[in-house]
Amino acid sequence: MLQWLPENVSTFGQGVDNLFHAIYWLTLIVFVLVMGTLIVFLIKYRHQEGKKADYIEGSTTLEIIWTAATTVIVFVLAMFSYPQWNNIKSPTQFPENPDVVVQVNGKQFNWDMTYPGPDNEFGTDDDLELENELHVPVNAVVHIRLTAEDVIHSFFVPQLRLKQDALPNRFIDVWFEATKAGRYEIPCAELCGFGHSGMLGYLNVHTQNDYDAWVQERWPQ
Amino acid sequence: MHDNEHSSHHEESFISKYIFSLDHKMIGKQFLIYGLIMLFVGGGLALLFRWQLAYPERPLPIIGASPQYLEEGEVVTGADRMWERIYESEQEEWLEVNMPNGVVEPAFYNMLFTMHATIMVFFVVVPILVGAFGNFLIPLMIGTRDMAFPILNMLSFWLAVLAAIVMTIGFFVPGGHAAAGWTGYAPLSSDPQWTGVDWGQNLWAISLLIQGFSSLVGSINYITTIINMRAPGMTFFRLPLVIWSLFIVAILLLLAFPVLSSALALLIFDRLAGTTFFTATAEGGGDPLLWQHLFWFFGHPEVYILILPGMGIASELVAVFSRKPIFGYRSMVYAMIAIAFLGWIVWGHHMFQSGMRPGLGSVFMTTTMLIAVPSAIKTFNWLGTMFRGSIRFTAPMLHAIAFVSMFVIGGLSGIYMANTPVDIFIHDTYYIVAHIHYVVFGGSLFAMFGGIIFWFPKMYGRHMNDVLSKIHFWLTFIAFNCTFFPMHILGVGGHMRRISNPMQYEFLQQFEGMNIFITMSAFTLGFAQLILVFNFFWSMYRGKVAEKNPWHVNTLEWEAPTPVPHGNFGQIPTVYRGPYEYSVPGEESDWIPQADPEHAPATSGD
């Protein structure tokens, strides 16, 4: 089933995919064991003439075993998940000194991208606003200040394994580092009105040279 | 009241017997019919939007305009004539606004899935599992003559009817019905300018407020009845598990629904009185996340309200048709209590990507994954109950086995979403759609079908047709899995939920065939339910006449005569043992009714 996952192109995506695979195998094994047992029981203990069921009220030992086993598995899984989650979502753990900072503003039904320009400050004359097109260099840390204008939207780039809701009047920081140049879709993943379907932006990951050329073209010096 | 045969025959008018009835059994049946009607409304809405997902922007079959009409304006079919008439009429027709030529408009699409979920959750599953089974079973299974508050009970049903009427009116008001998802996230829901939906959303909120009162009244009644009116000898640990589940659910409803009601009231203020509880304005005011916290603080217990009665029903069916005591009766009870308790501290797992502080995500992940523990206990105990049993594959048992299997899938798929890093990817994709349907359709609805067939003889004095029941079961089981299992794959592929046209996205092009397959399966699933309805109403009059206890069940409802008279029992039974004394060693028969005074000391049973 996991071959349907879109190709991963972010640094932290592999960690997400590893957990995905781990849970996949864990649940698959549990599923096969439980269903296998169920089917064996259904065949073996089907009603047969003259055969009576055994009177069994339960087993405390078994109850303790499967309670403890499930608890242990749950906590082990949680232990492996905390660092991944914090790495992706906790602003205090983001890589510092980003190469690119962009403000992304979701509004019915477009993504507005704002670049601070060479002075690295938003709200100045050299800001650049683009509709639905985000340009970043490959292998570079990108910070996004995510916000929304009207209702809640959700910034989703499947290949980056990144999704974050954008809220009106609030700025949420998001980061990623793309590992492969290409053009990727940025759908909105949170219902935002009649135009929700088709609210679509593009993430253009350029090689460093291409990106430099793009910057040069936008802010000629 | 000794002579029950005669006490049941005191004259009642049609209205007091069938409409404004105070009898818990009639109210239960009313809830059942009500839920079945709404099941078809909710299911029909789903088929409309499934068509759009498989064949985006193409006219619906039968009512859609023909290609000739679309291209050249040539009237070929009856549907074309209808559209011709609609376009010629002066006023704006409903169909013209919502699906011109039979093509589902994007705004109408949003309304369809919003109302599908709203109706299924609030007007089908809760009324049937809690309203119908709760009302019918509680007094009968604890051994009493009626509910503690019969008038409140009647009120509970008629408030639910009022709520359904208000909800239905919403479809026909200008601007259309609510279209902000059943979760009604603000500010999309709280400000009409973002959707263009005006009174639809207001009526949605008002209807749910009324439904909240209905649930509140009902739950107070259930709790009071179960605590105070149990038959002599019916201790708490001799209660059948389905009664335990309904008892716990009533407590959850009592505590959870007022939270939703408060949120709905604030939403109505925001929409009608200009307050900003759920809007972050420049001058301050509220926060969209407040709605999500309130909604899910209600919403997650609500999920357990939907599944716990299913667990209770499945437990009854598995024990009866394996002819064995429930494996670990007490741990089953404690597991349900644990699920109900944990249900209050997991709401944040719906909000991992919402902008809630990431540290909280880790906390909610831990509590959420802990639910795997009581869920595993229950699953293993159901398997333990079948172990060395003597399993009868009756139609109700098939549904119970389906319940257990589908619950296993639904439970395991929940782990993916509980896991915060994985949830980043699958949040708001079809993965969650698959998960919720495995739990609420695969779980609650299979238990509901099984329960209907199982208790039908006590409700109507006749059996449902066995062959039809089994055909319905297999068609439903196969079509259900063909409909919802592929949605896991869509989710893994990143297919967002709530989009009306997946073909607008390059990375979703590859799923066109799968979406068509899902839609075909969904139509099969929908039409298979007609068999159930036919069987239900046909059997009411033509079914095989049932004896008093056809399945050889221990619990008290089968002590009452069939059909059950007003007041239920000639003499209130005394309970001597637990509900699952099947295949007791040294006994000739493989069941000992709870009210059978013989063999009293033989087993502990509790």
C-alpha cells in the first residue's frame, strides 16, 4: 500500500516515512494475527451436533498480558515519534539562519507568496508578491510565515510531507528543506468554501544556479 | 397487573398508541423507523457526491441532461424536458441553482457532504443505537415496566422529530444548507460572507441545539432508569454488556452535548448578533481555534457515543451465538469505562495541524494511542468468547463478526492518525474518511443491522426473513469494503478530503479509476440497503411468527411475552445470575436464563 506514497523530497520526510512504514508493518502483523485467529476460531469452533461449548469465564493472566503488551508497544511508538514531530513543528527546534524567508497568505482561493527582498524585511518597497508561485532553492532551509486572510486554509505539499493550517490574524512558522529540484503542487487541505477544490499553488524548487538567476531577474542590481 | 395477557388489552386510541406513545417500546420503534428514514436521506446525499467524485462535472444518471441536450439543445429524454421547463420558468428553481443540467455545483457539493455527515451522525446512528435500542432494551433487560420518566421519553422523540424537520427545511432556504463541513469550522461557518450560506447554517445550528435537548432528556432518563429501576437481584455486574454500554453512553451524552450546545449558541450569536467569538479581528475578539476546541471536546466523546452501543450489541450477539459466557466480563466493563474516560482527553488529536501549540500535540498523541489498550482488550475478549465455543452463523452473528473485523481495521488505522508525524501527511486526506467509516459504518452500522435482526422477533413478534437477511449481509459486507478500503490508498496518495474535483490536481490523476470503482461500490452498497428495508417492513406483517425466546437467550427481555404487552412483564422477574451463563458444565440445556430460580447456586456468573 505504501508504494502509493508520493516521492519524498524533504529532509525530514524520511523520518515521517520511516514511522509510516513502522506502523504499517506493526498494524499489518496485528491485523493478520487477529484475523487469522478469528478465522481459525470460526472454522474450528463452528456449531457441530452433539458438541457443547466450553464454559470459560475469562483469564486474568491473559488480560494482564495483552493490556501490558499493548501499553508497552504504544509507549515505544510514542518515544520514536516525539523527536520527529518536534523537529518538524516546534519553532524552537527549527534550523536557524534560514536561506529563504517567505510569507504565505491563504485567501479564498489562492496562495499569496510575499518575499521580503534583499533587505530581508517585510513591508518595504522591495517586497515581491506572487500569486500561487513559490520559488526556493534546493538543499536550503526555507522558513515560511503562514497566515490567512479570511478563513482557515491548510498549506499542504505532499512531497514535502508537510501540512499546516493557516489561520486568519495569526502567523505560524513552518520550515522545510527540499532535496530535489522540481515543481510540486500546493493544494489547500482544509475546506475553505466553494472554491476549495482547485485552490492550488506551486512550489518551484530550483537548483542553486537557477534560483540565483531567478533572484537576479526579480531584483536586478 | 398479574394477568399480563389482559392488562395489555386496555383500550388505547391510535394516537396515544402509535404517535404520542408513552410506552418505551413504541418510542424505541419510532426512533428506529425515524433513523431508517434518515439513513436513506443521508445515504442518498452520499451517492450524489460520489457521482461527482467519479465523474466530475458530468450530469447525473437519470435526472441529468443528455449529451445531445447539452451540446445542441435538442430535447431527447424526459430529463431534458424537465430541464427545459426549469430554465423556462420565471423564478430560480432549486435544481437550477444546485445542479444545473444534473451537474453537481461546487457549493452544492460542499452542502452534500456536510449534510451527509450531519445526518448520519446526529439523525441516524445516535437515534438508532441510543434512541431505538436504548429505549427498547433498557427497561426490558433490567426487568422493569417502563422508563423512569415516560413523558420525558416521549418528549425526547418528538424533539428529535422537530430537529429533523428544522434540518430538512434548511435544504430549501435561499443560499442553501450548511456547507462548512459537519465540523462547522469557524470562521467559514460563523460568517455568511465566506460561503454565501445564510439561513441554512443557522437552521443547522438550531436543529442541532434541539437535537441536543432531545439527547439530554433521553440520557437523564436512561441513567435514572438504570440506577433505580433494576429488577431484584439485578446487580450492576449482572447487567448485560449492552446495558452497560448504553449507561456509559448516556453519561457521555449528558456531559458532552451541552458543550456542543454552548458552541452552537456562540456560533448563532456570531452569525446573527455580530459577536466575534470565533473570529480573530484586528480589535481582538475571539479565535477560530476556540470553535475547534469546543467542537472536538464534544466531538470525540461523540465518536465513542457512536461506537460503544455497537460494542455492547456485538458482545450480546457473540456470547449468544457462541453459546459461551463473555470472556472477561468485568474487563469488558472496565475497558468501556476506560474508553469513555480517555475519550475526554484526546480531543486535541483532531487539531495536530491546526496551529495548536506543538507540545500539546505530543500530549494528545500519547493519550490517544492509549485508547489502543482498552480497544485491544475488547477485541481479544471477543475472540476469547468465540474460543472453544459452538458458533452459530445466524444473520445477527454474521453482523457481529463483521463488526469485530471492521472494528479491528478501524482501530488499527487510527494508530496512523494518532501518530503526530504521520498525521502531518494523512490529516485531512481520504485516510481519515476511510477510518471514520470503518468505525462508524463498519462498526456501528453492522452492529445496528445485527441488533435489528436479533431483537426484531421481540419488537414485532415475527422473524425477519433469514435468506434476505443473509443476502443483505454479504452484499453490504463486500460493497462496504470495496467502497471504503480503497480510500486508505487514496489517503496514502495524499488525496485531500472535501474536494469536489480530484482531476484538478496533477498528483491525483492516477486515482481516477479508483474513484470510479469506489463510486460503483457505493451505489451497490446503497441499493443493498433496499433489501433490508423491504425485509424489515415485509417481515413485520408476513414474517415467520416468533416464539417467546427463539435464540435461547438468558437475558430478561426474552422473559417477557411476545409481543411485549404494556408494562412488559406479568410479574417483575427476580434475577439469580449473570447474563451469560451458557454451556454451564453439568447442565442439560446450554443456557440458564437470568430469571430461572433453579440451579441458583450452581454458578457465580458475575
